Amino acid sequence: MLKLYSFLPSGNCYKIRLLLTQLSIPFERVEVNIINGESRTPEFLTKNPNGRIPVLETESGQFLAESNAIIFYLSEGTQFLPQDRFLRAQVLQWLFFEQYSHEPFIATSRFWISYLGKAEEYKDAIEQKRAPGYAALTVMEDHLQQHRFFVGEQYTIADIGLFAYTHVAHEGNFDLTRFPAIQAWIKRVESQPLHITIEQT
């Protein structure tokens, strides 16, 4: 059985749990509390020298890190990853966008505010993340005004990757009421078969 080393509140871990559930693939979840430094222990570093979650352990004992690499690996040969070469590249385009232009601003703000409870301590850093975070949401909004999903008008891992932190962006004090197309897309994602919430294990 697959083994997923994860931290329940993490959107990056949620992506994988959501995809595995929607693929009806059984897995064992191993909680790694990053707030307590459990991803920095010598034992965990043998699984991922970068000391971050999530990490997927395959049935053969191999370890794979980086959330979007993991969902790409798991979606190979399924309806969640298009076969067309250009559409596959578009999926990667949005996953790279998520990690470079979206997650560093929206997810980090959420972590500081809602999980560390240090909104005042990180006030200046959070403020610096407002504009680029809203810029990423604007890119998504513009795209979703013309499309139901991000790639090929079908639900793919591009949607899963972007949904994970977007639907909880309010926990980082981002106002999604300004983005009606994103709000409608969130409802479409939540209506997909076998959808689970970020709190579900």
C-alpha cells in the first residue's frame, strides 16, 4: 500500500489525499507535525533530505517528494492527466504557476495567520504578500471567466493543484468575494465525484 507522510492542514498534502481518494487508491497516512519539527528529524530526512512534506512512499519503497510531482506521478494514465502532449504541458504550466506565483503568497499567509497565530509578528511580511497573492488570483479569475476548468475544459490535476490553497485563501485574509469566477469554479471542483474536504483524512 502507498504511504503518505503528511500534515493534515497542509494544502500540499491535501492535493494528494484528494487525488488518491478520487482515484479510489487505498493509502496509509502518516501524520508528520511540521510545527513540532517532525519533518527535520534524522529519520525523516532519509525520506526527503529537503525536510519537507508531503512525501509519498511507493509500494516498492521508493520515496517521492514535492506535491505536484506526486500528483503528476499518480495521475499518469488516468482521466486526471490528458494524453494530448500540449494539454499535458498546460497542466504542468498551471502546476508551476501554483508553486511559484500562488502558493508562496497565499499558502504562506494562511500558515502564519491561521496555524502559527502570528499575524501581528509577521504583519509586514504578510502585507508584502498581498499584491502578488491577489495578482495570482486575478490570473486565475481571468482564465476562469472563459473556461470551466484550467485545462481542456475538464477536471484535471491542474484544478486539484490550484484548488488546494485557493479554497482556503480566506484563512490567509484574501477576499475571494472579489473573484466570482473562482468562486464558481470552487463549487464545480467540490461537486466532483469522491470529493473530500481538507479536514478529512
